[in-house]
Amino acid sequence: MSDPGYDAGMPLWVLVLAALPFWPTAAGPLPVDRAFTASAAGDGVAVIHASCDPCDWGVEGREAAALRVLVDGKYSQHLLLARGSDDADYHVSLGRIDAGEHRLRIEADPALSAKQAGAATVSRVDIVVITPAGDDYVAQSMAPILYARPNTVGRFTDLPVFMWYEIVPVPRGRQFRYSVIFTNEDGGTATDRLMATWGRTTDIEFVYGVTLDRAGTIVAEEFQGPGHEVPPFRGRHEGAHPLLWVSTDNNMVSESGPTEVRYAPAPQRFDLADVSREAVMDAHPWTYTVAAREMVRERKIADDAAPGSGRIPDLKRYVFVEACTELQNAAVTFAVQAADASGASRWFDADRGVPEFRIVRTGCFRGAVPLPAGASEPGAVRFKAYPAPPPREGEPPRKEPPSVTLTRVNRVFTVDDTYQPRPSRFTWTGAAPLAIGGEWYEVRAAR
């Protein structure tokens, strides 16, 4: 079968496509116990179609049902059914699978399930063994296994729900870079600043990178540790899979830790040229819903939330903007134009008068600004450059002259009643220099 090309909406067992055997199995109430045969050795992936009723990630006591996944009687990982009562597909790595007969078992774990979660149902399991050929196998065989942060075990917070990888050229060859979407971060950036400068309440973190030379030999490994440092990885592996422990409240990882509960989301490939990392969420919009439900449950939503309070208004009131700049030693913000409930047209600034709410990174970024209740859809967006914030204590002085050039506006959108993105009417490419402290540069919606 020929490769149909990448489609982020496809199930992983379709994406890998190397004329490999897979085993779709009907299932039902737990436990699910299924045999499968691997005609050749490789790395296994299961797509578990499951639901949990009356689970609701946004309701305390009903957050999720926990499942234990075992391969040939050995613990593989836990899976939390965080997507509620609708049947959903959960992609998980099974690790090294030798040729021959095997058995996959999925069982309930009442100890880690919400007290009122109800029974979990597995409607189907699709299993594929990716054999050693091509980048799909390389990426899958080296995907990290994440051990739970100690203060999340038995709780329903900061859950790793999606993993992706990129392949980027580096001087020594190619690096496979793995990143993870967590439902939130209990430490680090405050929620209101997170929305202004990242346009999301999820936590997206690079966790592990592995460099292969032209011969396909591993020549370097690294991970993102506490303090956002990126040291060489010298920890343990299971097969070729690195073992990482989530160790900080902003979801940095370490080479060891005290927990035994672990997660192994199967990674999917993304090319993020000319888009932000949040484009991965756009391709999997259920991530918006899960993140929003966690905000509701953790009481981080307040209609009168003031900037700097750490809380935010209803996420359905936000306008999300994705744009790209070439930025050096500067900061940038945006504003959107909309009519308020009275019909008066106004501009709403994303920084909300707080300098810390401005974007200080170059490349493609996502940000968001709340509108008053009853406001119209945005009709225009504009951008402005500011001086960079002063260096932090211990940082060297900046020598580069400040500059900002706006190069793209990829998306401007709102979310629907399920918190998932509506279509955008905005797109723009060009090269618009923004004077530091100068005038706004405006882009209008297509008619």
C-alpha cells in the first residue's frame, strides 16, 4: 500500500502504513484480554477506543476512569480516560514486540479512578507492530515513556494527553524532537499570562531529543530538565525508549524519580514550519475541550477576572491569534477589533495594560485576548512593538539592536460551546517592520 501522506486527523495505525499486520478487535466491558501475532519484530502501538460514563474531566469526583495496560502479563502503562462519555481513540505505545504470539490486557484500576467515574467501556482495540524500516519506526521505537509527577498520582491534573515529534536537521545529522501536551501546569506561568502570551491553558513542553548521524547511529540524547535546562540524557532506556520522570510543577522531566505510574502516548509526526506549536492542538481539537474543563474544575474561571489575578474569563469570550515575527531584543502585542454588546466598535489589547503579557519570542506565536460578553466576531487585528523587558538578574546585557518584523498572520478565531476552534477568516503574509514604540500595523478579516 502506498503512503497517502500525512493527515493529522488519521488514526496512527493508518499513518504508519508499511504493509504491516494489524488486529482490530471488538471489545466491551473490562477487562479486555486479546491475543495477537506479530509476524516480525518491531515496536507496538495500540489505538484503544474507549469511553467512561458518567466521566467528566470538569466535574470533581467524576474526572476519569483509570486503566492498566499490560503486554504479555507485564505492566506497560496507565491510561486515564479524560475525554468523557463519548467513545474516543487513545493512541499508546506498547514498546518492543518480538515476532510471535502476544497478549494485550486492559483492566480497570479503581484505586486511581475518580470515585464517581462509573464503568469504562472499550469498544475496539487496533494493534499494529511497526517493523524496522523508515522514520516511522525510528520515531516510534525511541518515543519517551513518562512517569507521573508524584503530586498528580491519584489526582486529575496536568495529565500528559498527546505526544508529537519533529525531525529537524542538526550539524551532526537529524534530531528527533519529542514534545508533550499536558492538560495544564500547576506551577510556572499564571493562567492569565499563559493565555495572553501562549493562547492556551495547556502546557506544551519539549521533553526529549535524540540525534542520529547519516548512518542512523545515535550520537546524542538530551532532555528538558528543571529550570528549562537541556542537559545530555544519561538515564535508563526500555529497549530504545528513554524513561523520563515528570518532576516539577511546570512539567520538566528528570532521569529518575519515585513514581511507578507511567504513561506512553504514541507520538505523531508534525512539521511546524511557519506555524506555532499550538497548531498541533488545532489538529486535535479535543485537547481544547479537556484543557477548558480542567480550568472549570480548578476554579480558574471568573467573569470578573482582572489581569494579573491569575484567573481568566470564560474561554468562549477569547479571540485567539496566531502570527509570526522576526523579533530581536523586543516585545510585541496585538489587539482585535470587535463591536461590544452596545454595538460600538472597539479595540481590545491582548496585553491588557500589563507589560508582562507581551510576547518576547521570535517566530510563530499564539496569544489570546478576552472580549466582553456579547461582543461580535473580530473584524481586524493589529500589532505593535515595544522595547524588550530588562534582563533578569544574572542575565548578561543585551547587545542586539531591537527590531520586529511581522511576517504572517495565520489564524484569528474564537471557540464554540465545546471550546473547540471555529474557522478563521484571517490570513496574511508579508514583511511589515514594526517601529519600536511606534504605530500599530492593521490586518483586516477577509470578506
